[in-house]
Amino acid sequence: MGTPSIVSLITGYITALKRWINDIKELGSIEMSEQGKKGGIGAGLFAGAAFFGVFAFGLITFGLVYVLVEVADLATWLSFAIVAFLYLILAAIMALVGKKLVSGLVGPQRTIAAIKAGPGFPLGAQDDEDGPSAKQ
């Protein structure tokens, strides 16, 4: 046969480009779901810290202060200061663990690299066997 016509070259290129775009969309979806799990765990730890702080703060504070005042015979103001310091330590630990999980998140690196690399074929090349979809 002779040289392919312009119409068949453009049609082949458009088909291959559509397949490449669909591959990129699927890859991005996979990568973001992987990152979403880590982000969910980190956000859950932040929510756990907030839950603890809001719902248990009053009871635990007065319970600990009461123990310090009655058992250790400390002044009330000193007992409150000690309990507040313990809460600050607990909050710092929870924030550091949550920050570590959240800061480890990255964007869809493979998808970005695939987009920068392009569809992997020059204009007018046929994409029958070794196009983007065949690499899966």
C-alpha cells in the first residue's frame, strides 16, 4: 500500500491522544486515592485531638487538680498550672504525629511525570501496539 492519507494520520493521532488522556485520568485517580488514605488518617488524628480537648477537658482538669490539691497538698493555682502543662505536652505530641502524617503527602507525581512526558508518539505516528494503553 502507499502512504497513509492525511485523514487516517489525523484520526490515528486523535485516537491515540484520547487513549493517552484517559490513561492519565485513571493514573491520577489511582494516585490521589492512595494519598487520600494517608490524609484521612492524619485528619482523623487531628479530629481525635479536638474531640479529646473539647469533651474531656473539663472533667480531667478538675479531677487532676483535685488530686494534686488533696493528695500532694499543693496550692490550687499550682495544681492548675501543672495540669495545663501536661495538656500542652499531650497536645504537642498529637500535633507532631498528625503533622508528620499530613506533611508526608505528595501530589500525583506519576501523573505529573506522564503529562510532562507527553503521549509518547510523534505527530502522525501510528499507535497500534505500543501506545500508552498498551503499557499497562
